Amino acid sequence: MDFTERILATLLSEFSDLGQVEHLTRAILRLGLAVLLGGLLGYEREVMGKAAGIRTHMLVCLGSALFVMSMEQEGAGHDAMSRVIQGIAAGIGFLCAGTILKGRSTADVKGLTTAAGLWSATAIGVAVGLGREATALLGTLLALLVLHVIPLLVDPRPDADPVDPVEPDKPDKPEEP
């Protein structure tokens, strides 16, 4: 075996995890679905003008799926997979913490919904990576329901200012010089 053949053999062995059509199809399906579902969650945040938008949610979901899939390909047992998922959950906590900003009062907290969305995207990515695509799809649909329908039920008047509501029977006081 000459030098070029050895290099080619090494390259083929390095990419052997997708050597069979079934493995390639499964990887494309799972990783593509993780990107799609993460994008659906991130789209809502993007439209709302939040810092963690579509790309962030896509990458979080994809990364979670990839961590789990690579361990599954290695034949990891339940205990090892449990530790990987625990590590993913702990790791996403740092990213989520960076999205939460607290103001001067306890009512002035921003970013909690974005953090919860990233946390959900992580769980959805783990489900996809484990081959639980239907569960991941259902989780995504429920998360979208929470993001889009619940605000309509909780605050049906989107123009109302919850921090400083104006009482209808009292006029605003003019500012003093």
C-alpha cells in the first residue's frame, strides 16, 4: 500500500460513521429536523426583536441533537447518555443566564421567555437526537402554542402598558417644572 492509498484509507475510515445509506439518511433527517424545529422556535423570538433569535435557536437545537447522536453512535449506555443530557442541560443554563437581565425592581426582569425558549430548543434537540422525532415535533408545537396563544389569553390588549397603566377615571398629572 503506497502513501496515497494509506491517506485515502484513513480518510474513508474517518468518515465511516456515515458509510451506510441508513446511517446517512438518519443523520440527515435528525440534524435537518433539529435545525428546522429550532428555527421555528427562534423565528418567534426574532420577530419579537430579541437577541437570541432564529440562528441561536437553530444552533442550540442542532448542537443538542449532535451531542446525543454522537454518543448513540458510539453505543453509549443509558447511564452515559444520562450524563451527556445532564451536561447539555447544565451547559445551556449558562447561555440562558446571559439572556436574562434584571432591572431595579423585581418586576423589571427581561429575557425569561427567551431563556425558556432556548431551554426548550435544547430539549427538542435532545429528543430529535435520540430518534424521538414525533415527541420533538409535539414539543415544538406546544412551545409555539405557549409563545403565540398564551399571550393573547393573558393580555388580550397588546397596546396596554402593564408596567404603568393609566387609570381611566384619573387624568395624568402635568409635570412640575
